[in-house]
Amino acid sequence: MVFEFHDVKIKWLGHAAFQIKKELIIYIDPYEIEETEPADLVLITHDHYDHCSPDDIVKIQKEDTIIVAPAAAAKKITGNTKIIKPGEKLNLKGILIQAVPAYNINKKFHPKSAGHVGFVITINGIKIYHAGDTDLIPEMEVIAADVALLPVSGTYVMSAHEAAEATKKIQPKIAIPMHYGSLVGTEKDAQEFSEKAHTEVKILRKNE
């Protein structure tokens, strides 16, 4: 199921994986994907296997594909890789990519010191925020996005309730739940998020 926002096409590929398409094709955290459409850019939020999957990157990699990742993830990847840290920005192929913090506050899985990231991607003035694996963190107060892709499963990331609170901070026009239906979380989490969010929610279906 493809959601289109101002001519930017957003497709959920399951778990935290997305394809974003305008003139260019961008993938974020491809994992167990069936998609094989070649990527112009691949963005990796952190080095955990369900977000940084070299086997899946190879499926969509071409000679001029640029991969953006934190240092720990970049070590696992071959190809044209650029390392990014929270707070840094890159302008690649006309796309502005901003890395923002992503970490746990009350869990040990994603410590702030690890340097994991979320991304704010600006395409023709449209800002899309992929939160990565994160809790509800203070930095969300200053993140501006038209579309927010937010984890909702709890356990390793925000719960549905916490993700709904995140929409109050970020104030996107549209929010899309992710990080459920694969390793952890169910569609009930997406539904709860939809009911509690402080903005319009689109629940996408994998590979539709």
C-alpha cells in the first residue's frame, strides 16, 4: 500500500523498512524486503541486524547507490558509504538528510552513547521523519516534519501510547506507525496508536 503525500510516495516494507520515492528512490532500514527496485540512497539508523541487513542492501544496491549510516553500521556494509552522527546533515543528490538522536530512556537496548539515529529527509520541501529505534525523547520537541514514521511496538522502542504523545511534540500532518508485525508488536499497537495520536494517522499494509 503506497501512501502519497504531495507527490512523494511512501511505502512500508514491514518492520522499520520503507521505500520513499519522488524522482529518486530512497530506502530506510531495508530488512527482509521483497522489493528489488534499485536504490539511489539507502539510510540505516543503527547496526542491529533487523535494521542493518547487508543481504537486503545488496538486493537494491547499484553502482552509484549511496548508503548513509552511523559508524557501527557502516562497518558491516560494502559500497559507497557515508558515516553520519546525530546532529549532522548531508545533501546528497538534491536530498537533505538530517540525522537526529534515537535512543532509549528507560531501557538498555539503544543507549544514547551508541550514536544511533533517526532521519529527517527533505524532498522538494516535504519533510519526512523516520524516528529509528527510540523512546519518547526530549529532542522530539524541535523536530519538524510533515510526515512522521514512528515505532509503536514497545519492548525495544516507544509504546503506542508514547508514540501518540510524540505526535503532540512533533505535530506532523500525517503519522505512520512502524516497528510492529514482524519481530515484536502487532496490528493492535498500530490501531491503539491511531486512536490516541494527536494527528491524522495512516496505517499502511506491507507489500500492498
